[in-house]
Amino acid sequence: MENFEIIEKDLLSHARNAQLRVKRGTIRTPIFMPVATQASVKALSQEDIAKIGAQCLLSNTYHLYLRPGLETLKVFGGLNGFMNHPGPILTDSGGFQVYSLSKLRKITENGVHFNSHIDGSSHFFTPEKVIDYQRIIDSDIWTCLDVCVANPASYSQAKEALKKTLIWAQRAKKRYHEINKSMENSQKSLLFGIIQGSIFPDLRKEAAIAAAQEDFDGFAIGGLSVGESKEQMFEALAAVMENLPKNKPVYFMGLGTPEDIWRCVEMGVDMFDCVLPTRNARNGQALTSEGKIYIKNARYKKDENPLDPLCDCETCKKYSRAYLSHLYKSGELLSHRLLSIHNLRFLLRQTEIMKEAISEGKFTQARKKFMERYMC
Ligand SMILES: [Zn+2]
């Protein structure tokens, strides 16, 4: 049985409702995955995570490897046991973090040498090792180690990084099959290939065609939403989407604004993650169906309304804007938790609205309705 099954397709766009079977359950896409980089969705307990309706979390091999370390995770049988999280988890390989966080890094044919951003200690990741690490983490979906480039990158830098990413993907897949050959299908983690190519449509196309030939369980699009213009981002994304098989899940790494998620789902993307909903919450910014609001704004000082009257989260059910504004301005930690719950629930609810709209064949109208209200 295939792991990914398309249930319904929108008539006028590429949006689709699908289900992705992983070893800890069935994920119904489109989805947004809250980020638990360091084995924690910042400020939220497991009860909070369950209540907002998160189907899958995202964590990170680079961070978990450095802290708490794989030996600690082994004691708990992996990340789920350590966090006491029962549901599916996808792990990013850490290529982006090696690139963006470590001060010293050197990429060779075989892998990448880097120094920990925490204590400066030296480490060496290879595509094979990163598969082995994800086996210890025991996440439901693994990703291949990739080579990231700066934005902007020159064409030749992006081409070189892409070439290496593709070779490393083959090595990661080989290691993945060695590990899994004696395992029953229901116990296997899935492996996603990563598509690079910076902002260059022809490199993106090349990356998508090459990844498609590797027969991964799904595809993760990396290296976009990193500072390029929206026009460049969507042009590169279009080049990828036109060249990926339609029967596999597609995950846009690190994209988390509601308007972009709506547009990407319309183009056929199924999965998203981003730190912004929780990071913005800690900066007092809330997503609402009528756009972003800054809770410290004087106009909310005596406002008895919830953050978003259309929201069904615990924060909106129980607390006023005035109280949330007071908590934030007083530096109370509770404001981080309550705003994070709301922002994550807001995005998860958007994906639920999308699923309904796809089911009714009205995705384009639903997106228009969202945009009119949100961007007003
Ligand atoms: Zn809410």
C-alpha cells in the first residue's frame, strides 16, 4: 500500500486533500507542523500541543545531536519518549543549521565539518551519519543532508551546492535502505529528498527532476523563504512543482505566513513548518482573520474582545485582548504561551478551512475570501 493517498482534488487549482501514513499515525494534508527544534514547541506543554490539533511536529537533527545528545535520546527510545509526545515527528537533516548557526564549517566531498554553536566543539556530518542519527531520534519522517548556500548566491555556487546535494541524497537513500531492509513496512520511517537550487528556476527544475528519479517517499523544498523576493520564491517554486510527480507529498520548509501557505497549497504543496507563529507570539504579534495585530498597541488596553472572534483556541475562548496586552507589557511568561497557542491554532485552523474548501471544490473562492479579510 502506498504511504500517500490523494483523497480529493480541487477542480480549478492544484490544491489537494491527501493522507500520509507514517508509523505513528495518518497525517491529513494540507498541514502546518509546529516547530519543536530543541524537543520543545516553545512555551507549550504536550496538553497544549494536543489541544491545538497539531498532527505532526518538526524537529531538528543538528540541534538534537548537539543537545541533549543522541545518548540521552537512546535512553528514552527516541525523541517521542523523551518529549512524551505520542504523534508523528518529521526531522530536518540539519544541513541548514550547519550552514546558518555554526561559525566554522568546511564542506568536503564526504560531508561537512563544523563547530558547535553551543561550545565550539568539532563535529563531522556525512549523509550516512545523518540517517543513522535520525534512526536514533526515531522520527516518522527523515530528510537527507543537503548543502545550503547564502542568499543571494551566485549561479555557480548554487549549481555546485545542488550537485553535491544530489550525490549526498543518493548516499543517504542507500544508507536508509540498508537500515530498513529487514523492517516491516509499518515500522519504517519515511525518507524525503531535499530540493535545492536557490532562486534559479532551471536549477530548481534540474533538482526536482533528479529527486523524482530517486523515488523518495516525499520531497522537501529547501533554500526558499530565506530573504529572496516573493516573485523569485514563487518562480522557483513553480519550476519545482511542474517537475515533481503528483503522487508524492511536497513539503515547503520554513514557510509560515498564512497568505503564502494559501498560495502554495493552491500550487499543490502539502506540508509546511515555520518558527514564526511562536517567535512572533513572543514578540507580542498575533495572527487574526483580519490581519496581524500587535497586542501592546494602546488601542487594546480596554478591549474586551478575544484576539480573533473566529478562533476556537483556548486563549480566544478565555481571555480578552486587554488582558493579553497587559500580560505582554508586564513581561509575564503566560503571554508567550497564550499567544503561541493562538498563533499556531490560527494556522492549523487555516489548513482545516483549506481541506473543507478543497472538499467542496471551492478552494480558489476560499483563498480569495481569506485574502480579502486578512490583507484589509
Ligand atoms: Zn485564538
